[in-house]
Amino acid sequence: MNKMTAFLPALGLLATVAACGSSESESQDSETDTDANKKTATAALIALDGTEAAGSSQITVSEEETTVELTITEMNPDTDYTSHLHDSSCEADPPGGEHWLADPEAGMGEDNEIHLHLTTDDSGEATVTTSSPLEADDRVKSIVVHTDAPEGHDHAVAGDRVLCGDVAYD
């Protein structure tokens, strides 16, 4: 009876440790499921005008939002730029093709596109991160940086494109 009395608390401790282990495993599985629902992509942007300008971008898409981080370098100092996701590769004519639209049947605009607005510092560099409730899909093929258009004009003209990078999905 003495051995049995000593054995029961040890058995209880073993059951507690085993339960903690399975709970931790379930928690890890839950995190893995959440990560599995995220899609990431990167792009290395190159200058379209033969300059040393360049950039990089990371795109993260979840069920709730799309987050885009963009860094540009060797650009004109103290200058405003706008960037969008595009529906063709940088090899297209014009580079990047048309703007990616969340709803292809609707028109261009910030409620149907993912816009990034940035201003370079005095050394021609800038970084911006934006999150949008729009869910970027596999129609996104590139990211393009445009010079800011004069008031009343859109960014659909090919001549204002200064950087382009094809999106590579992880």
C-alpha cells in the first residue's frame, strides 16, 4: 500500500506534464495555421531610366489585410513619389502594365488599389509601409514607382514610371 500511495502522485504529475505538452503542441499548430494563411512576396525594383535608382519591397497578404513595405534609394532628393501594385511584369509595355485593381470591374482609385505615397529625404532615400483592407491576389505581378502626377492627372501614363520590380511569391 505504501508503494501505491507514492505511485499515485507521480502518475498525476506525469498526466499534468503530458497535458501541458499537448496544449503547447495545439498552440503551435494554431500559430502554424495562421502563418499558413499568410502569403508573402518580395520585389527588387530597378530604374527604368538607366540611373542607379533602386528599391525593394515586401508584400504580406492575410485574410484581413495586405501590408506593403517599400524602400527606394538613389532617387531625386526631396521628391514625392507614388507606388502601386501592377498586373503585368516589368517586361510589359508599359513596364508593369496596368494598375492592379481589387475589383477589375471598378475604376482606379485608392478605394480599389493599394497606394504608397512617399517623399525622399535629402539623400534620395525613403521607406514607407502601408496596410490596406484589400486582399492582393495572384494578379499582382509587379510594383511600380511613379513620379507624382501634376494636380488633376492620374498615374496611368507610362512616362512617369521610374522604378519597377517583378513580384516573386515565397
